Amino acid sequence: MTSTSIEPAKPSFFRRGLVAFVRWFDTSANVETGEADPDAIDWLRVIPFIAMHLACLAVIWVGFSWFALWIALSLYAIRMFAITGFYHRYFSHKAFRTSRPMQFLFALVGAASVQRGPLWWAAHHRHHHRHADTEQDMHSPRHGFFRSHMGWFLTKRGFATNLANIPDLAKFPELRYLDRFDIVVPILLAIGLYVLGNILEAMAPQLHTNGLQLLIWGFFISTIVLFHATVTINSLAHRWGTRRYKTNDDSRNNAFLALITFGEGWHNNHHHFPGSASQGFKWWELDMTYLALKTLSLLGLVWDLKVVPPQLKRNSIEAS
């Protein structure tokens, strides 16, 4: 007697689309599509990510104003600091301490960057440090530029949040809810910019802006530039630059990347001692994130900023 195995039916396009739609708004939705490959790009789920890139082309129609540009630059800077200072150095590495209200405030600002919630970000980043540039590192450039730059998080495996990596953060219900409904903050930011632009068009016409212009410049262009600047630390800072320390990975120090990411480009320094609140180990290595954290510490809003121990700082290829 012979037996035959029956493969499960592939889910319909409608069902996969419905699942993707639900997960846009509730990342914890436990709805299975039956798709087997966790490392394949989920094209239906990433439609909003693609649409945000395409929306930047609307700049052709909304035009330019200095006010819109300054809004875009300001939102880039504020949200970049939330990512580098809090998503990365605080949530991922506990490089300093702060209060619960400040923790949540900057989690909100970080969520406005459209780089998912703080639990997802920290869980993946801690995994990266445990397995940097190995087969288990989802965004190592050893897997190719596209995969390291953005392909990894467009997959089912990349979409998941491993709470086992972040038990210290998962105990906060406000962070769990923010992580679950991470799309809410960006939507509110986009609506706020559109409303502000319409108000200014009526009340301050000398600014030469309007709702659609602020939406395109302040939200879409600023967010997309912010995203691609941030992920260069995955795709480029493990390929191009100098190595001061003999780390078990391919991390590099890159001054240009440090400039556009407010200090994150001193990446070989960071992999040498991830727990430091400062990633610029030399006086000339500009780390704007650390300068901002020092300012917050003077105001009593953060404290116990960790720095690299002097002996570890000297233990470099240069000194050997």
C-alpha cells in the first residue's frame, strides 16, 4: 500500500491581503497565512513601506518652501536622536538610566520614526550583537547589501518581536501597547502636519506652505531619509571604514555615517564596548547623540551615563 501526503492549500490572495491589512494596525495579530518561508519578503504586508517611498515623488506637485524644509530637517533631527539615544543606547543597551515618563516620551518620538516600536527594535538589535556577522545575523552585509539594508525586516521572521530578548522592557505595559499599535503615532504625526499646513496657509501665507506640502516634506521625505540614514549602520558600517579594535565582526568606524546618524557611525568603537553611552572614543569623533544625552543629564532627565573604561579604550589595534 502506498501513502501520499497532501500539501496544505496555499492561502488565497484575499486572505493574505486581509492578514496584511490587520497586521498594519495590530502587529500582535496572531493570524497565520500558512506560508512556510519565514525569510521571504511579505510583499502584501510591506505595501505601506513602498507607498511611503512613492509618496516622496509628490514633491513635484507640492513644491518647495523654506518652512517645509526646516520642518523636515527638525523632524529628522528629533527623531534621529530618539532612535540613536533611546531606541539604541537606552532600550537596546541600557547605557544610561532615566525615569519611566521620559522612557515612554522618547519611545513615542521613536515610534514616530516609522521604525516600529521600541520592543521590536531593541529585541532585534540585541540579537544582532549576540550574532554579529554570522549566519544568524539577519542584517549582516555578508548576506548582501539589499538584505542588510532593508530586506531583512520585510520578512515574516524580521517582522516578529522576540520578547525573550527583552524581558526588562516587556514588563512595561505602555511599551507593549506602543509596540503592538506602532502605526498610531506616525499616523497622528502625518495628520498633525497636514492640519498645521492648512492652518498656516490661511493664517501665515507668507510662509508659502500648505497641508499637502508639510505632509510630503515633514512626514514622507523626512521619514524616508531618516530610515535610510539609520540603516546604513547595518549595510555600510560593516563594510566601509576603519577598524580600531579587533572585534569578532566586520564593524567599521565611518566619519560620514557618524555625521548623518549623530554618532552611530563610530560603529567599531560601539561593537568593542556596546554599553557606552558615548560612541566617539576620541576627542575628534563627533557624537551628537552623546552631547544631547549629556545635556539631558545636566537637566536631571537622564543619569548614570556609562562610558568605556580607560583600559578598554586603549586596548586597540593602534596601541598593539
